Amino acid sequence: MNILRLLRVVFAAGALAAAIPLQAAVAMAPAPFANGNPDLGKPLNDEDCIDCHARRFGGEANRVYFRGERRVHTPGQLLSQVSYCSAELGAGHFPDEEEHIAAYLNKQFYRFK
Ligand code: HEC
């Protein structure tokens, strides 16, 4: 085997090895809120969540999502915060509804991938 061919084989093996963990990572990390439907979340959010945010944030409900010190930095935190606020409200959303709301807020404001 000449050196060029050897290099090509080593390079191909390296590329393959590099591709495997990447594929595994993609397969293991589904898109956030894969079971959430933003179109179902929007009306819940509009009905239950906007009034209080508007009261707390000087009449501008969406300001809660654009604060410098915003709390939510990961999809997991978003879902927790939706649960927390939903409980605060006493709205008693079901977990699937909370996921719809989170999917809507993600689409609209957070854009986690
Ligand atoms: C009783 C008032 C109230 C209601 C009702 C309410 N929220 Fe909130 N929400 C707040 C307050 C106050 C904060 C800011 C908390 C802080 O900064 O510590 C907040 C923060 C949030 C945040 C975090 C924003 C960020 O990134 O900093 C999310 C997400 C959120 N609310 C979602 C919801 C959803 C979804 C609903 C409806 C199910 C809802 N909230 C209903 C008062 C409320």
C-alpha cells in the first residue's frame, strides 16, 4: 500500500469515527417540546398568562420574555417555569397542556433548538 492510499484509509476511518457520536447526539436529543403543539398553546397562554404578566410588567406582557435578567435559559427551565406559573395561577393545566404552552412560548420568544 502506498502512503497516499494509507492516508486516505486513515482519514476515512477518522471521519467515520467523528460522524458516529454526532449522529448519536442528534438521535438522543429530540427537538424541545416535540409533543407540544404551539397552535394549541397560544389560546391557553392568551387566556391565562398574559393578564398577570402585563400587570407585573408595566402593561407590557411580553416584557417578561425580553428582560436582561430573564430566568429561562434552557428548554427544561421553560417547562418548569410554565408549570410554576400555571400552579401560581391555579389554572390546573395538564402536563400536556403545559407542553403546548411551552412549545408556543418557545416558537414565539425563546427559540431553543
Ligand atoms: C399570578 C401572576 C402570573 C401568572 C398568572 C402567570 N405568570 Fe408567568 N411570571 C410571573 C412573574 C411575576 C414572573 C417573573 C418571575 C421572576 O422574575 O422571578 C413570571 C415569569 C414567567 C416566565 C419566565 C420568563 C423569563 O424567561 O424570565 C415564564 C416562561 C412564564 N412566566 C410563563 C407563564 C405562563 C405560561 C403562564 C400561564 C400558564 C404564566 N406565566 C402565568 C407571574 C405570573
